[in-house]
Amino acid sequence: MLPTLKKLIAGGIRVWVFSGDTDGRIPVTATRLTLNKLGQKIIEDWTPWYTNHKQVGGWTIEYEGLMFVTIRGAGHQVPTFTPSQALQLVRHFLANKKLPPTPF
């Protein structure tokens, strides 16, 4: 996976990696350790993002060329566990917008 991510980042392709924070198959810690191996500079350290219901939806960390998003309360299949948060994540990615860092 890392070689593919490196190629995408080098090609200027916008990359978001996401993980449910209760995922027992690929825990957030494993993803964090893997992404750290890329050696990308941190642009914005851990920041909460908020759902339409003014609740913390998870956390983001922005690296140079890559955004890692956690989804609070979701397991391995994020849309199954938290469909509204998954939809919000996809909508913001497609609109090229960051997830909301404050309740709105």
C-alpha cells in the first residue's frame, strides 16, 4: 500500500485515508504507524471534526499530500457503523473541503 500512496502523492493526487476508531482488524494505531513510514511532513496536527449534529465525528491529521481521518464509533466497515459520518466524509472529499473543525 505504501508504494501506491507514494506514487499518488508524488503525482499530486489528493489522498484521504480513513479508519473507524473501533476497528479491530486494522486499528487506528496500525494505520498511524504505517503512514508515519511515508515520512510526510505534518501540515496540521490532530484536529477534531464535527458532524451535522454538532458531535465530534472523529479526528484528522493532515500530512503533506495526504489526510488521515478517524471516524468516531465506527469499526472496519465505516458506512455500516456510522452511515451519516461516512456520507459526510465522502461529500467533503468530493467537494475538496476539509471536514468541519468546529460545531456548526
